[in-house]
Amino acid sequence: MIVVATSDFEVYHGVVTELRDRGTEFTTVEPDMSLPARTTVVITGSDHADGFDAVTTIVAKPDAPRRAVDQALAAVRGDGGQTIIGVDPGRKPGIAVLTGEMVVAAFQVPLSDAVDVIQREAAEATAPIVRVGDGSRLHGSKLVNELADVRVELVDETGTTPYLGTGARGMGDVLAAVNIARLEGAAVDTREIEPTAGELQVIKDRSRERSEENRAIDESLARRVASGELTIDEALAAHRGEDPDDAS
């Protein structure tokens, strides 16, 4: 059983709210009280980090209650609790965070926000792994090349997108990310991809759709978009002779 024992109100409120939201069995005690006999994990604050030697102790930060609960649930299950982040790349990547075998968080965000989400989820974990699917080559390469200070593996994503039944529309990318997280891949530091003519044309077409003048960017700018150096809006600004930074 998980026990919350802290005199830090902010930690207490955040952790208890998170545990309740997940439907997790837990109890609370004052930090100076004896722990219940069934206690397996204690979540506390920095005020009592060294006060529970007989059981696994998780020290929660006031601004990161979910991370503490993730660690506590992994400890209760006894599965090691390694954090693995699966990513199904695309214009809006699906991102799944697993602690051990348990999915503890899921996101689908614009590509421009994905690296920040991934790095935030990895920041508090011990030896996290980020597994990126090898499809959607240009988007995946941008993610691989921008991720720093974390192990990244490139995973064969063949067959990772499940069949979606009634009511599951829109969940495919996130479910694929879960499956990607569970597959071992090859460690990579960078991924350089030469965009195909078709991929460049798609970028040009998108730039025309975004342009108020109904004009497409040229191939050199399309290549810079493909490499992740520019967004389409920044490329359009450069095409008009403006400073791309003004479009950021």
C-alpha cells in the first residue's frame, strides 16, 4: 500500500489529488506516526526524506506530484520502473510515457512542442530511453536531432498502429507510441535524411496554402523546412524578404 506522509501542504495536496485521480489505494499519516503494517511505499516531501528507512521512500517535489506517483506505482508493482518514452512522429506526434509496463502519461502535440514535452518527461527519470518510430522520416529526424542528453533509439514502427474501432478515432498516434515504446531499437545520435522530390513538393504545397499571396516557397527554402531549420511560416517570411525571426 502507498502511504503519504508529509507536513508540506503543497506536496500533500498534489500527491493526494494525483492518487485519487488514478483510483489508487492509499492512506495518509502524520510524518511522526507509525506506518500501517501493509505499507510498501511512502511518498513524502523533502522535510522528511530520511525518516522512513524500513520501506521504499519517494521524495515528491511540490511542482512534480505526478512523477512521484509514477515512481511509487512502479515500486509497488516491482517492475523496475524504468521510464521509456515512445514517439510516433508526424506533424502532431503521439507521445506515450511508460514506467515499467504501465502507461503513465500520453500526449499529442504539434511537432514544434514535442521536444519540450519529451525532455520534460525525461528530466526527472533515471536513465530514460526515448524510442522514436522510423516512419514520417522528416518529422522523426527533426525530433532525433533536437533531443539532447537522453538515449534515443530508432524503432521499426511497422505494425505499431492498431486497428481503431468505434469511438477510438484520433487515438491511433498515441496507441502507436505505446507500441513503439515497447520495442527495442537502434541507438542513434543524429538522423540525416535527404528529402525526396515528393516530400519537398508537399512542403511547397503547404506553404502555398499558408501564404496570403497564394505563393509557394522555392526548393532551397523547402529543404530548410525539411531539415527543421525553418518552420513554414519562417520560410514564407524569408521568401518575402523579411527576417524569419519575425515569424517565430
